[in-house]
Amino acid sequence: MKAIYMAFAAAMLFSAAAQAQEQEQPKLKLTPTGRILMDGALYFDGNKDLQPDESKFVDGVAIPDVRLGLKATYGKWKAKVDIGFSNGKVGMKDIYFEYDLNQSNLFRLGYFVPQFGLNSTTSSSMKPSYEEEQSNDFFYSNPRLIGLMHIFDKGQFFAGTTLFIEGNAISEPANELGKQAWGAQTRLVWRPQHCDGEVFQIGCSFNYSSPTAFDHTGFEYKVNFPSRVSKIQSLDAKITDARGLFKMSPELLFARGRLALETQYYYMNVARKNGLRNYRAQGAYGLFRALLIGSQYQYSHGDCGLATPAPRSLELCLGYNYTNATDGAAGIYGGKLHDVNCTLNYYINKYMIARLRYSYTRASDRYFPGVNDDGTNYNTVSGTRHVNLLEARLQVIF
């Protein structure tokens, strides 16, 4: 009996140890992700100042973004794959691995949007102003890069540092690219207050990149008017004979209860060769946010910014954008843009958001190509083109 009892006790002990070991082992968790955006837009006076070779604004509806993806977690490891179907075209979005070293440090490797200012922390469909801020969209064109990013997030300090190569490497092999552009960037933030309902933080982002355009001898920065129903270009700066690029962007975020203010300034300098003058551009945006219905704004540590408001919240956003992509001394007329906008966001539930936006956008001082009677090409500086835009969107994200 004693032997039977000891054998039974040993079996129970072994079973308990096995269960404990099984509980200690991480489990693989897979979560499907996706989004659908449905837009409608009306344009007023947008075709009044139409220039040669420019497209017309056309009222209509669109499904500008559909995505399907998968998230995986296994202990301290995470992975994400996101495929986009924008206007019927398949494109790769986020594809990366992530390792959480501890509560304050993580590493991310793959194809993603690295940290660069407040707007880099939220996806294109989650911008409170309906669309990406025009200034951010211009200075942070093609934000997805192939890189290795380290995030430090502890107490009053946040830092995101990334080493990267150009995003085109995701779709084109190195021999077809000829060479791969590279660079580094960082976002540094000091946040003496960063709790729900009380946020104050200041920071600055820095970027250096080698040439990416024109067979890796220059850069091209451009942006559309703030609509995806009719895609019409507003600014376009083509910078040739470039050595490298430096960008910086100070930021400020303030929130008290149901009110918030965020703003960024952008400065870019492109060093050029062959005796050409350096190209300089600058811009800024400011966004005032208010929860008309709902509780206080909450803070998101991982994004180092405000979290998406809670379900059944109604938010009002008033914004202004300014971008100067024209540098007469360098002989580059990318254009000047002013944008004023007002957005209402209703957060229906955890997965659905309804948005309504009005904006006035004015672009001027741009080069447009033309052809002389003898067949030779010329460039001419345009006047202005403006548009009053009313848009509505219903989006589903899971």
C-alpha cells in the first residue's frame, strides 16, 4: 500500500509539474485584422482655376482603402502582416516582427512606419482630421520603410530610433533599383505630464536620407489635395543633383480633460552638388480637438500620443496647414499651400467611426510643364488653384 501511495503521489506531483510547465510556456495567439473605408465627396470651385494638364475634381463616392491582415503574438514576440487593396490595387502595408525586451524597450524589424512626429503614431485612417495633415503628408512622403527600430518608453522620456533603407526595396530587387537609399531618424519626447486627462509633452524628430528619386540622384516630394475620391496633386517639388537630405520637426501636445491641442513644424534642407543652391522647404500644422460628447482624452504610451476616443464619443477638430515647397533661390517651385479644415468624428463603437469634414485648400506658385509651338518644352509658374471640399466617411476597423 505504501508503494502504491508513493507511486500515486509521484504521479500527481509529475502531473502538477507538467501543468505548471505548460502554463509557463507562451501560447501562440493569432488575430485577424482588417479595415474598410467608404467615402463620398462634393467639390466646389475646384475647377475654376484649372491649369493645362491638370485633372478636374469630380463629385463621387469611393472605397479608397480595404485591408486584410493578421497579427500574431507569442510571449515577447509579435508579428504583423497587412495587405492593402487601395482602389483595386494590391499593395504591401505593414510587415514586421517585434520583440518586447521589457516594459520599456522593444525592437521592430521589417516594413513599417517609423517614429517621426505625432502623425507617425496613427494609421492613415485614424487621423482625427479625417485625412493626413497636408504638411505632414508632404514632408513625410512614402513613410513606410524597411528598417530596424528601437523604442524606449519609460517615465517622462520616449525615444524612437530607426535605421532604414528605402521602401521601394519591398517591391523591387536591388539590381533593378541600381542602389538602395538609406538613412536614419529619431523621435525624442519629454512628457512631464502623460496621464489620462492631463497631457503635456514636447519633442523633436530628426531625419537624414540619401537620394531616392531620379536614379538615386535627387528627391521628389509631392502631395494631393485632401481627398481620395478625386486624387488631384497640389504640390510637387522635384529636387535634382542632391547629396543628401536633412529634416527636423518639433512637436507639441497639450490636453486637459476634453480639450486638446497638437502642432508640428517641419524644416527640410537638401544639400546639392554641381554648384546648385541647397533646397529648403518648411511647413506647419495646428489641430484643436474637443470632445463634445464623451469623457476626457486618454493617453497611449505605445504611440506617445492621444488614444482613440471611447465609443459613443463625438469629437470636433479644427485644423490649419501651411506648406511652402517653393525655394526661388534654388530654382524649384514646388508650390505653396494653405488649408483650413473642420471635422466631426463620431466613434460609433469599438470598430466603427463616422466622419464629416469641410476644408478649404489653396495651392499657388507651382511649375506646370507645357509645349511651345515648335515642340520644345517649357515651364511656367501657375496662379492659384483652390477647392472647397465636403466629405463624409464611414469606416470599419478590426
